[in-house]
Amino acid sequence: MRRTPSERVRREALADAASGRPSRIRVALYACIDDDREPLEVMTALRRCAEARDWVVVSAVYDAVSPTVARSDRKLWPVVENMLMARTVSGVLVQSDEELARGADEMHELREWVAQQSAFLLSTQVEGRAASATSDNRSPEALPAALSTFGYTRGGRTK
């Protein structure tokens, strides 16, 4: 019998509570990719950032459209919104704010909405450059192109 992601999250939370350990923060990874970036590299870099913070990656999705396309017109952004509203995740990790908003006002509105969901939104980009995803300061672009335990489908969910 397959369990849904929300059932699995609840089961893991109960296991953490029963053990006396604090529950780990659950996050979704999201990207909007329509350029020459390799989706596997982008998602691997985001995953490494999350794991470096000891966060649990519940879902990793990307839309294969231009960041100028409204979030409401994207195929997979609503999946992330639903996870936030259902409290399946406590946060969303992206590489750049530009993947989510077309300006400071739109980004401010999005951050307010995310905060209303008792969640957070974190961009790995710091002052115009991507934050390092590795301990040896390699940029995310320098990460390996393949990881045996990490796959993806174009415009779809990664696992």
C-alpha cells in the first residue's frame, strides 16, 4: 500500500515526537528553469543547501517556463502552495527571488503570504551571486551533473 506524502510526513512527525527528538524542518525545493541551466544541477544544489541545514526535503519541483510567467500560470507552483497551506512543509528553498516575483512589491506580497502560512521562503542567492552549496566553496554551477539517487523529469517532480 502506497502512502501519500502527507501521510508519510505525519508518520515521521509522530516518530520524532515519540523519540523525544525535535522534529526536523521539512522543505520544498522549487525552481523556474527556461535557460541553459541543467535542472538536475539546480535541484542538486538546492538539495545540498537544504541538507547542509539538516532540513528534510519533502518535494523538489521545477517549472520549465520563463520566470516572467505569472506563478498562477505555472504548472507546478500550485503544488508548492498547496504544501504550504496544508503545512506539509515549513518552507520553500529557491535559488533566486527572480524565479518567484517580477519585482520587490510582488516579492514582498509573496513573503507576506508565506508568513501567513507560518512558513518561510529562502533564496540561496546572496547579493547577486548564488550561495555556495558545498563546504569547499564550489558554486552550484560546479556541482556534478548527475547523482545516482536523484532524478527528474522535465517540467515535473524530482525524486
